[in-house]
Amino acid sequence: MYLHIGNGIVLNDIDIIAIFNIDYIKNTKDYKNFYEKLLAENGVVDISKENPKSLILVNKGNTINAYISNINSNTIGKRKF
């Protein structure tokens, strides 16, 4: 199955590791460290248009990428088609 995460981006749900609500994790030490590492490796795709609400971790091949979406994490979880 596939999952629409906004801005015309569709991901295979098999590749999705986790979907996080950014408001809940943005101030944690683990999030900050992980996010900085992904940024350094060019592993962040920001499709949020300056209103980030969710972080979707994806494993493509042997690489972990993060998509930042302006759609709520609960809404994304309900969007399987």
C-alpha cells in the first residue's frame, strides 16, 4: 500500500519506519541529534512549507531519510490507499 504525505509525495508503506508528531519530539535531545545527523547527510526532505507538523522516517535501500510534512501525523496514518 501507499501513503500520501502531502505536496504530491507518495511513499510505499513498507519503507516507512515511523511517523512522529514534531510538536511532541522537537525539544528532545535524541530528536535534535538525529535531525542534525540527517541534515549533514542530506537525508531531510522538507515539504512542510514552513509549518512542520510531522516527521516521517523512511528506509530506502540502506539509507534512512526523513520527510517533514505540514500534515498532522494522525491524518497521515489514516491516509493509506
